[in-house]
Amino acid sequence: MVEPAEARAESVIEPAQELVRRPSRAGIDDYGPVLGVLEDWLTARTLPHRRQHDAAGEPVGLLVARRGDVLPHRRRLAAPRR
């Protein structure tokens, strides 16, 4: 079932406000807190996702699949390179 546009818009207001509160200066701040906000939102909507890490094991983005997606049809939410 597809949510009405108003409900979809409302569903992103709180996480957007939360993202604004998180330090997120590229190359300075840890990406973990920002990714956590996104992960919470995705989890609440049962959208499959997993963190992406750099060579040092630091989190740098999320790999997100929409319902029904199969590889390679996935979306990557990545932080800017440091």
C-alpha cells in the first residue's frame, strides 16, 4: 500500500531535523551518528540496508535496497570522500 503524499512528507521531517542536529562536516566529523539516523528511519520502514566501510573499517555510507530490488539495482548513500 502506498502512503499518501502528506504522510510520506511527514515521515521525513523528524529525521531531517535530527540530521541537522548531527555534526556532519566532511573530513572532520565521524559519519556514524548521521548514518545512525538514516539507519533508524530505514529500519522503521523495513528497508534492507547495510553500512559501507572504507579500507580502515570506518563507516562511509549505506547500501540501500528498495523492496523488490535485486542486485545490481541498489542505491548507495555515501559520504563525500575525505
